[in-house]
Amino acid sequence: MSAPSAHDVCVIGGGVTGAGIARDLSLRGLSVLLLEKGDWGAGTTGGSSWMIHGGPRYLEFDWNTTRLSTQDAGHIVTIARHLVYRVVFIIPVLPHDRNNIERMETAMEVYDRFQPLKRAHPHRRLTAEDARQAEPGLSPDVIGAVTMEEWGVDPHRLVYANVEDAVAHGARALNHTKVIDLIRDGGKVIGVRYRASDGSISEARARAVVNATGPWTTEISGMAGVPVRLRPAKGIHIVYPHRISNFSISAESIDGRDLLMVSHAGFTLLGTTDDDFYGDLDSVDVMEDEVDYLLQAFERVFPSIREYRPVRTTAAVRPTLYKWRRYEDELSREYEVIDHAAQGVEGFVTIAGGKLSMYRLMAEETSDAVCRKLGHQAKCMTATTPLPGNESDMEPPADLARRFGLPALAAIKLQSRHGSNAAKVLDDARGGRLVCRCEPITEAELAYAARSEQVRSLADAFRRVSLAAGPCAGSACVMRAAEVIGGELGWSASQRFDAVREFVRGSWLGRAPVLGQSAWAQEELAQGAMRGLGLNGTR
Amino acid sequence: MGRADSLAKLAWAYGIHLTRRRLTRQRSQLDDLLHTYRPDGIRALLPAERAKLPQLVGCINCGLCALAAGRMGKTRLPDLATSYMRLYARLGEASSDIEGGEPDFEAAASACPVGVPLADVAAIVRRLSAG
């Protein structure tokens, strides 16, 4: 084991909160080590609904949560301008819904008071006829609707932008690196012991250690001997590889919960469930019952939903704060910064609870607590300092496309991930050759991701640049992608095949619960394409 | 306390809302809605396009149509169905990709194993990219 490295702060957990804390502390001039056992944003963050929202449903429970959430959403929209886009919901009302149209509009009128905080437009009220004209897929039973605006974001890029900026300000950030123990000196936590992806064990000393591990909070706090109780809740989404509606749509489930069909830039997320979870946090499976629960709800407002071909599912566990008795859906997404000194453990801080939309604020308050402990006087700058890619205006995508000889659509997608840094990514001899045509993704971007964005597997590339996220689910591109990434990382031929096998097996797990009649054609093609790899046993 | 307070404020807002509804004349807000979000590319597909959408987005990217019929402008036909049909909110910025020659859509559609009506796909992409 090499000599321990020394840092001011070690942050455990590379979801959006951990990455946000690492960025915040680095901008304040502290030396930071950020450790993530999987890939950046691969846990709860990546399994979210991909939205920066103000939380209108919290109006029923706590207006302050809505205000804070909306305010922070406004900051995120400002600092990550290139990563966000408007998501507009139609909230249809059917006879016998829990809320009638007047109650729904009242809620939206109240929400409108907060909307300017995140640069969003006020709601509109639609008659049944207007609603069906705007969204012809709606059920003829709809008696009226209201609209609501939120922001969409690629959470994987948001996390990585925070990691990238933390590193640019001196942090050290390691993914695929698992903390296996906390180093203690009496009642004080003085560092961490961690295992890298090559199996080597190292130690790092830190004046403060932050536990930002989301649903894994209890596991890490247990290493320090301080209990932090959560009430983990599982949520799944069904992913369609296209926009299947003009607007995003909300629906009421059979048990009265609010569900969302979210039209993102090039795909649709339908979710989410919210169930107490007691299983293995590292192996969260989607059940066919959960898929049916979601489809049943949307069939009522959007009758053609079962005619569309889903491409996969996602599953994640929310780190909800512990409360007894309440239904899962009523639990607030509030968060808590816990300084464990009060429990006799110095040098150890936990951030528990919260949600994607408030990640920046959570990071700020956690960083404030850390700075107080360390006696470090520096103000938070993350509300106004742009994230990488948002430092300057982007050039028109057609110009970028012409300069590098790639389709304009590929330039648009590239900018949606890298913003004003898109040209830097393309500054490569490969020019505009496409690897993944559905998305589309160039060889240059994929090579850049392996070289400069810590991509170590095809699944990492899925998260970093949306490799294989389109309708063909990778059947046309993963072999070529393994060549490009393997070329950058020095993989042997067998390592490239292994990487493809691992990716295909992993993506099958997310795809299996939604394989219906129309999806089997795609599946046969994917299986046929991979048959040469000896993957016949995948299903 | 937080919840009771929230519900009380919502009840007050509800009363104000009902009163306002009684006192003001209602008008359609559909045009306002569509106008507000036009700059964001959130445009409605036409009812006829919506009715066909499950088939229009059914491409599995097998590539057979590309062998049968080539390209529309600079764009391969499978890309039209898998990529351009996905990102229709921003197609106006990618119109240069599809300017040019017209492929044999009949040959392409007859080669398609899942029955994607490629001529319809092309028509929608052209309409949306024209802004």
C-alpha cells in the first residue's frame, strides 16, 4: 500500500450531491478527494426523472420546500444553461379524479408565484377540446387540463460537469473506487481506506470526511459507528426511445399517486413508482408488475401507450429521510446535514435525503458545515459560477457541423452535452465519423470521453455520451464503440469482446421487463448482431 | 404544523380562484400555449401524424432500407427514422442534413421488416425542419 494522500476533505459518493459538494469546496479553495464506487451518477441520480423541478406537489405539505426547490432550480438553470431544456406538462383531468379542474388550477396558480424563480412561464388552462388539439393522443374522456412548466436535464452530464469543474479547481476525483473503511483516531474520523478498480488498496487522510452516498448513507455511517436511518424508496421508469407525445403528461395511478410521462429531448420517461425498499441496494430489479402499474395509469389518459415500444427500464432507490407510518408518496424530499460531532464522532458529516432539483443547495449547506468545522472562511460560489460548457455562448450548430464535417443533428447533440466546449471535443483527427447513429455520437466524442472523462466501460459511455441510448439499444454500435474506447484505454481484443458482453448482459436486465410484441423484433436483431460473441445465453 | 399551514393557504387560494372564475370571462388559451413554447421547438404533431406515430417510430435500425433506397439529402434512411424522428424539437437547425435527393420510398418501405412508413417519416421530418 502506497503512502496515504492528504486532503482537506474527502467526499464519499459521486452522485449529483457528492459531485456538487466536491465542486463547491474546491471553488472555496479546499483540497478535495471525491470517491465513487461505481460511475459518476450511476445510482439514484441517473435513475431520476431527469428533471429540475420546483416540486409543486410539496405545496400540499410544505411551501418552503417548493420555494427552496424552485429557487435552486433557477440557479441550476443559470449555471448549466447548455444542459437544460423546457419540459411542458399537460395535466389532464378526468371525471372522478382525486382533484377536479378547479383544484388543479388553484394549485397551478399558487405554483405560478414560484415559477419566475426558475425562469418558467405561468400555467395555462385548456378546455377538453383545446387539450386534445394540443395533444391528440389524450383520451376522449378528458374534461379539461392545466399546463405546468419544468426543466429537463441530463443528470449524467450534470454530475460530470460538477466533477470536471471540481477537478479543474484542484480536486482529485476517482470513479470505480470503493471506500471499504473509515480511518479513525479515537472518536475522530481522519480518513478513508479505499479499493481501486484494479483491486489495489489505498488510504487518504482528510481533516473532514463527507458521507454523500444517497441510499448507501446507512452503510457508510455504520463504518463510523453512528446510525443514520433512512426510509429508502424504490422508483422505476419505463424508457421510450422517442418523444411519443407533443407535451409531457401527468396521470393518476390506481392508488391515487401522481405519475409523469416526461417528453425529453429525444426520448420519453414514464414513471415513477415509489415503494419502500428493503433489498440489496446494489441489485435493484424492475418487476413486470411495476411496469403494468405504470402502463395501467397512463392507458387511462393516453390510450395508445401500449402501442409504443419501450427500449428499457431504469430502477433506483431514493434516500428519503426516515419517518414512520406515512405513505411513501407523502414523504417529503427534505434533506438533513448531520454533523456527527454531536454523537461523539468528530470530522464526519452526512448529507441525507433531498432530490436532484436541490442538489446545489444541499451541496452548499453541507460545504458550509464542513467549512465551519475546518475554520475555513470562504463563500459559496456555485449559484453563479457557470459549469464547464456554459462559460460562453455556443456557436450555431450548422457552423460547427460545417467546420468539422458532421451532420448538423450530430452537432446539436454534441452541444447539448458539451455546450461551448463542443469544438474542443471534436479537435481530433477522427473528424465527424459517427459511431452511434441513433443518438448520434462521433468517434471523436467517444474517444474524448475515454481519454478525458473517465469512461472505463461501455456502460460509462452510455452515461457520459448516451452511447446505445437510442432505438436500436446498441445493436448497431457497441462493437465499434468498444474498438474506439479500447483503442484509447489500451484494451486487448479479448478485453474489447468482454466489454461488449458485459454491456449487453447489463442492458438486457433493464430491457427484459418491457419486452412486448413490438419489442421482440428489436430484440431479435440485437441478439442476432451479438451472436458471434457467444451471447446466446443472454436471455 | 407545516402541512396544516399549507392546506389552509391552499384552501384560501381555492376560494379566491373560484371567485375569480365567476367574475371573469373565459377564453381559449391554446394559442397562447403554442405561441409561448414555439421558440423551444415544442410543436404539436398533426392529428393524422399522431395517429400513425407508433408505426413512424418503430424503426429497429436494421439498415435494410438504406440498402434498398439510399439517402434523403445527406441522411441515410435509417438515421431519418431513428435519429431525426427523435429530435423533432430542434429539426429546424438541422434542415441542411436533409436537403437534396429523394430516395425510392416505396422500395425502402417494402424492405422494412417492421413496416415503418418511411415516406410519412420523411414528410414529417421535412415539415418540422422547415420551421
